[in-house]
Amino acid sequence: MIEELLPDSVVAVEVHGHDEPGNTALYPEEAALVALAVPKRRHEFAVVRACARRAMEKLGVPPQPVLSGERGAPRWPAGLTGSMTHCDGYCAAALVRSADLASLGIDAEPHGPLPEGVLESVSLPGERVRLRELARTYPDVHWDRLLFSAKESVYKAWFPLTGTWLDFSEADIDILVAPGRPVSGTLRAELLVPGPLVGGERRGVLEGRWTVRDGLVATSVTVPHA
């Protein structure tokens, strides 16, 4: 599901339900990060890193620990960039050589409405207007959850390039539906703060894709080189 949202240069590995992506044993330094976490959190932490190590192997990179850096962002091996996501019943990791993409972000969420009051705290007034228009035309999609996922993917692509926080209110996201396919499309995020510098070029807009399938919402954002 995630792979279809990404360029061919990106390797994605995903796990649905109770499947396992092979060896889920953690490195000692990884295990220390979740030593006090509840079992569910430790399991998801291990599975998504197993996905990441399988992606490393597909790119010809020896498997190695994936530790957490500033604000919890994953620290990737030299020469790689990537993103991970997990929710109930789903884990995925996507990796790419840094020479092929400047950054990327992925996110998956259960396809259901956001809890009451959350949409108002994560969206802009203009975004809510557009969501209402989408809901009238395509009522089977939970557009609030899709917007939330898109904001997460934008942030995951933004942070490695800037090392700074990006608030929900600092990206105005427009969700576009693919013609004849109301469960997939593209997204466009206009940054309301100075965008990241990529090869000396400041990016004020980040773009990505989305899909709804198998009870999940999935989004991706990729940042090409200049």
C-alpha cells in the first residue's frame, strides 16, 4: 500500500495484521529505548524496525540499529533517508538513497473519524472548508483522518531538512482526488513559514500522495533534489 505512493527509487516494506517481517529481535541499544514501554508499544517498535532492516538489505546496506534522534526522528545509516509508521494492525518503513531524494515522510492511520475536537486543533479554517466540500462529494472517506495523516507525513519529510518543529497550523494542505478514483489522489502542502533549503533552493510547497484501502488511510510526501 505504501509502496504505490512512492517513487520507484524508494524501497518500502510493510506488515499487515499479525504477520512478522522476519527477525524482530532488537539491538541492545534499541531495546533500551523501550525498556519501560508497554508490550504493545515494544512490539510495534520492534516490527517497524524489522521492516526498516529489510529495506536496508534491499538497498544493499547491512542491517543495523535504528535509534531515535532529536524529537524521536529515526537516525538512518549514512547515505540513506527514510520514514517509518505504525498503527493498529499495520507497520511500514520506506528507505531511499540520499542521492535519489532529499527527504520523505510516510504515515498510516486507521480509516475512521478523528476524536471529537481534534480536527479543530490540527487544521486551518480553509482546510476545514475544503474537507466539508470533499465530504459532500465523497462521503465514504474520513477526510479529517486523511488530513491528519497528511500533516504527519509533511512533518516527517520536513524535520530531517530543518531540524525544527513544524506546527499543524504552519502547513496548509490541499487534498486532490484522482479522476475516477475517489479513494486515492495527491496532496499539496503550502508551507506558511520559510520552507527548507534543498540544494540552495527554498521549498515553499511539499507534495505527496494518498490512498484509502483495507481499513487504513496512508499518505506520503517526497522532497526531490533541486
